[in-house]
Amino acid sequence: MTNQAENTKRIAKNTLILYVRTLFTMLVSLYTSRVILNTLGVSDFGINNVVGGVVGMFSVISGSLSSSISRFITFELGHGDINKLKRIFSTSVNIQVGIALIIVILAECIGVWFVNHKLNIPTDRLVAANWVFQCSLLSFAIGLISVPYNACIIAHERMSVFAYMSILETILKLVIVYMLFISPYDKLISYAVLFVVVSLIMRLIYGWYCNKHFVESHYEIIYDRTLIKEMTGFAGWSFFGNTAYMLNTQGVDMLINIFFGVTLNAAKGVASQVQNAVMQFVGNFTVAINPQITKSYASGDREYMNKLVCRGARFSYFLLLIFAVPIVCEADYILHLWLKTVPEYAPGFLRLISFGTLMTLLGNTMLTAIQATGNIKRYQLWITIVGCLVFPLTWIAFKLGFPPETTYIIYIVIYFLLNFVRAYIAKELMDFPIKLYISDVILKVVIVSIISFILPLSLVYYLEEGFLRLCVICIVSFFSTVSVIYVLGLEGTERMMISNKFTTIIKLRNNGTKRIS
């Protein structure tokens, strides 16, 4: 019980540290996105998003290995075998370097052809688009080699370091914005080149820190055939799940470009920027809780792991819901306030992306638990079969003349159903309690979501659009959503824990005031 209390405190502390970092990075990223859109223009902003998405499609190969590396490093930390941990790290670096070389070769052969002959890009911007492609590819390769180092920091739960690194990266991106203003060269090309420089700087800093603080991160030239087979075997099945995700994101971007052009890619890019900024808050919580889920499985504490899975799914959903309610209600005004030029369809995309992301969050912690078992074959097959439906259904919808928003509606329905597929497979793999998941997560988030939207949507109907309405809705939605979460979304023990925490804070403040008097 003491260990669980300490783990809970560590999760809370790490989450708080990451929130401080996120507040800074979110504000700066929203500012830089606005400036970059205005500096590049809608067309070039759309080109940057769609061409970068072509490179992102190759993450279907790398993403599966990255999740494999994170799982193996975190799992072995739970076991405490330092020698094996060293072998895992060095093998991870070898694998990532090899994959980076393969992706570069494939991208140069296939990606260049696709950008120049299949994407809907204005002829006079093809040269700039090719610069964006090459720079995105280089940044991608640098990021691949950084994965084992980032995984070490997260596995060791050094979230303060992770926060400082992110703040530094954000500051460097702010410098990019300034450099765009003074650059006499093509703005889109300048942006792509400067982004590569930032990626390289961050890679060097991550490597330096890990080498200094973690024994296992000192790279050694080794060839462990058994370990390579084990890690790539795990990653091989993850490949299928990543294929579904890639088709549903970058693949759909390609379809939007082919059917509607770069302007719609700009709209999707703008909506994604806002959602990514908000998701950093939720991501902080999952980054903090995921290592505990894996370590709980490794140590055999299944009951605690099941609690973390359900609690993590519910809390991450509620954290995003607090932001999603005002965003959905005021998407048009928020985007007009933020940007000088709002691409068509961006407000509708933003609303639907918010709901789609909420559906995705319900299964993230369960995915971590399933990966901890190392037995992911059946899981990945079913997730790929069901998840991949988004891409062909979107293509059919666009072919039949349906509007671009249709793809998000399809995504929301499919990913809601995927949560039940995950729960069923988790029950077979580790006797995960499906009834607990439905009662503790699904029912609670549905009830809380419906009630949370009633009052803010009423205000939208009765109040005139403007800054005053935005402020009123933000304040009202925050307090109403938090109240509903507290009353209907939390368990009795969770409410008691929060009440005790507030009581302690109030007592400490009162004692401090008395001493001053």
C-alpha cells in the first residue's frame, strides 16, 4: 500500500512538472503557429503540412520500433537487470540507425515521386515542396536516433529534465519565427531548413544528458541476435497497428489534398495545431502514468495495474474534456481571434478533431498494459482490421461527393468501437475486467460529457458572439465541467483524496497567516 501511495505521488509530481512545461510550450506554439501561417500564407502552410505528412507516412516502420524500445527499456527497469538494460539500449540504437537508413532510401525512391507526380501542389511551388520533403526527411531520421535516449528519460521518470528539454526546444522554435522575418530567402524553404537545425541541436543535448546520468545509455558496439529478434518481433506486430494510424492521419491528409487541394490541408493543419497544443496537457498525464502501468505488470501487481488503466483512461478523457467544451462551443471565434486568416473548414475540423481525440484517449492506457505483456499479435491484427476502415470509408465518401468533415465522423465512430475491441482482447490476455472498464470509464465519461455541454451550449444560443461571450463560456464551462466531473466522474476514494488535499492546503495557508500575524 505504501508503494502504491508513493507511486501515486510520483505520478502527481511528474504530471505537475510537465504541466508547467506545457503551459509555456502551448502559449509559444500557438503564437508561432499564427505567425508561421501569416508569414507562409495559406497555400505554403498547406504544402508544409501535406508534404511533411508524406514523410510521416514512413513512421509506420519506425513508430512500431519506437514503441517496442520504450516498452523494453521500461520493462527491464522494473526488473532491475542493468546488464540486460545496457544491451537493450545499444541494440535499440543499432535498430534505429538501420531503420533510419532504410526509410531514407525508401523515401528518396517513393516519396519524391509521390510529391512531384501525385500531390495537388501549385507548379511554381514544387521546388519549395521538394526542399520541405528533404528537410522533413532529415529531421525524421534525427528523431529516430533520439528515441532510445528519450525512452530512457521517461522510463527513469525524470520528467523535470523532459520538461526543461521541451521548453528549450520551444524557445528554439520561437527563434525560427524571428529568423523567418529577417530571412531574405524563400520563407517556406527557410522554415524547413531551420527546423532541421533545431532537431539536430535537441538530439545532441538529449544524448549528452543521458550519457552523463544513465549507465545503460553509454553506447557499445554489440550484436545480440536473440534480442534483435525479440524486439523486432514485438515491433513487427506493432507495425500493423501503426499502419492503421498512418492511413487514418497522413493517408487521409493525402486524400484531402487529392480531392480538395492544399487549402483544405491548411485548414486541417490549423485545427491540428490547436488540438496538439491542448493534447500536450493530456499527454503529460499519460507520459507520467504509463511507466507505472508497465512496471506494475512486470512486478506482478495486476490489481493495481487494472486500476491505473481505468483511472488513466478516465482522467485523461476528463482533462481534455475541460478544454474541449469551450473549444467546441467557440471554435469559430477562437480561430478568428488567434489568426488573421482562418482557412475555410478549419472551425468544423477543430470541433470534430476534439471529439475524435476524446475517443482515442479512452484506449491509450489499455494499449500500454497490453504492450507490457509482450503478446500483441492478436491485438494488432484486430486493431488493424477495424482501424484501417477509416481510410477506405473516407475514400468512398469523398468519391460519392460527401463533404471533407465526413472523414472525422467516420474516425469518431470507428475509434469508439475500437475501445471495446481493446477491452475484449485485454480480458483474454490478462483477465482484464471489462465490466469495470464499462462502469468505471465508458458510462462515467458519457454521462459527464452530456451534462457538461448543456450549460455552455445554452449560453452560445442566448449570447451574441464576441470576446465577452468567449470569456463567459470559458469560465462557466470550466466550473460546470469540473463540478460534474467531481460529482459524477470520480470514485468516492478519489473525491476523498482531493478533499483531504484541499483541506491540507487550507490548513497550511491558515497556519502561515497566523505566524505572520
